[in-house]
Amino acid sequence: MTGETSHDPAIVAWRSWRSASRRAHALCRKQQRLETQLACRIGFPSVTLDDPALDEPVRIRSLRAFEALASSVPSVRHMRAFVEAELSAHHALWEDADGMLGYSAALQEEKVAMADEQRLADELFDADAMSIPGVLAKLEALIALDAPSEHSDERPWPQLRRIRAELTRLLERQARQTV
């Protein structure tokens, strides 16, 4: 940034936010990679019930899900101890593999990083922009944080991306004219 913007509170806040955002995204990718490895090695804890009272086999992922099934199909209630034991065994395998891979630790790191990113985003949006680059910084963060996807064509995201591009062009034109 130029000397004109180096003291802009929005630019200073944006730099902090951008660093935190990059860290949060990197940790998100790490957590997702570890979760995928864990799911491939162990599978998500579940048990499949195949009972004549059921139209087809049902995959149960929690005791709460089993209780919901048993309330609508009472004849499967006798399977509760089996379901509980199977889920417990699968959870134990998951936790052992998690301990080796570090998925839960990565998930917690990601949560902390995302909270830091959000706190710094709030500081950025509260900062007074003293320049057009400061306003662009806020717009960039807003789009990065809240757009449903990078290429969403849902209003107002295309319009905000266009405003960002127009402001960037104006700044570039202004910079060429002053050289």
C-alpha cells in the first residue's frame, strides 16, 4: 500500500483480518483432510439395522436416532443394547484413530482460528476507512466472508463484485494519471 493508505485504519485492520482469514482457511482444509482420512479408515460411527419390521436396512448414527426409530417402530426396541454396544465400539475405534491423526485437535484449532477471523472482521467493519483502498478492503472482506460461493449469481453478490472491480479500475486509472 502507498503512504496514503498505510495509516488508514481500515487497511491496517484488513491486513490483520486477511492474515487470520488465510490461517482459518488453511486450518479448515487441514481439518477436512484429516476428517476424510478418518472416515476412510474407520467410517463414521454407525450401525445398520436389518429387521423384518423395517422396510429396508436402516443406518443408525446415534442413540437418539435409534430412539426416534424405536418410537415409530416399537418392535426394534429389543435391539437397543446391541446398537449401544456397536456405536460405543465404533466410537472407540474413531477416537483411537483420531488420537493418531489429530483430527479433533485440528478441529479445535480451526474453531479458534475462525473465531479470531470473525473478531478481526468485526474490527475491520468498525474501522473508519480513510481512503478508497480502505473501502475496497472492507468490500473485499464482506464478499469473502458472506458470499455463498465465489461465483454466486444471487443478488447482491454480482453487484458487489462489480462495484469492487469498478473501484479498483478507478484507482488504477487515478494512479496512472498521477505518474
